[in-house]
Amino acid sequence: MSSFRSEPILWIHVAGLATLPIFLILCLLFLSVGEPLMPAWMELCFVTATGVIPLLWMQLRRPFYIFAILGVALKPENLTEQQRKILCLINTRLNRVLSLVAAILLIGVLWQIHKVVPLVAHVASFLPQWRTLGLLLAGLTFLASNLFLQIPVSVARVLVTNDTEFAAIEPLSLEKIKQDFTILGVRVNRILPRLFQSLKSINTDSQ
């Protein structure tokens, strides 16, 4: 049986962390659009609420179903026993604590970003100077920032699990998966090209 760490979807989600700086820069850019309509703390609270609350609520109640990407999700009934064990590690109290810590960390980053807004205001001068739209887009890009931090953090928890602990995990039932996870996207029988599966098999044979 191949190692659970060779599951391609895990590494795809970890690679998503590379987009975090991009979304934070976009958030900074949109925060610098137009003249403030409200006190700075109120605008930051709006961006924070838009970017943190929906995703954190989901992660605390029904975590993101990681076998999904780019608007498609692997049907729960097509998961292997190993994949259902991975979901057990996603749906734990520790992961909820990590989600909360990640959200607090990113809120701190947002406050630091806001301090440099005056320095980059000229960069956003080519955009329509509609403050309301700028704040909305800042909130949405901050939401994307949270998404691409929260999911890799959840996956990292899986990757650091030792083999003995993983072997002892009971796979989640189909009913529990549907009940406990937020499954986003069109459900399909396969979400990764056969090339990924072939590479996984080669890697397994070489071990």
C-alpha cells in the first residue's frame, strides 16, 4: 500500500500556499483605492469580517472537503480507504485550533498591510477610485488569502502524522463524510489526470 503522503491532492493544496502573497498584495492594492469613507478601524473590520468569518465558520463547523479543486470534487463514494483516513485527520479538534490560529495570524498581517497603504496609493491610481468597490474587493481577496492559508495548514497536519498513528485510524464512513464536510464543486468520479496516478504508482514501486 502506498504512503498516504504520496496522495497528489495533498501536495496540490500545499502548493496553493504560493498564491498567498499574491492575494495579500491585491488586498493591499484595493485598500489603497479611493478616499476613506469611514474611520480606518471600521474599514478594516469590514475587510476582516468579509475575509475571515465565512471561512473560519466553515472550518470550525464543517471543514473544507480537501478532495476538491478548481470547482470539482471527487465523489465521496469513490474515495479509497486511505483517503477516508486522511479526512479523519482533517476533521479534528487540533485542526480547528490551527484554523483559529491561522485566522488570527492573517488578521495581524492585514493590520500591518494597512500601515503601508499610503505608500502604495499612487500604484492604484489607474483603478476606478470607488472606495466601496475597493473595500469589497479587498475583503474578497483577503477571503482568498485565508482560503489559501487555511487549507495548506489543514493538509500540513496530515503530512506530519506518523505512519503508526495513521495506520490506527478508522476510515470515515460515507455518511459521516457527507455530514461533517463542506463539499464544494461539481462532483465527479475523478479530478486528477491519469498522469498523476501513474506517477504515484511509479513512486510507490520505487520505494
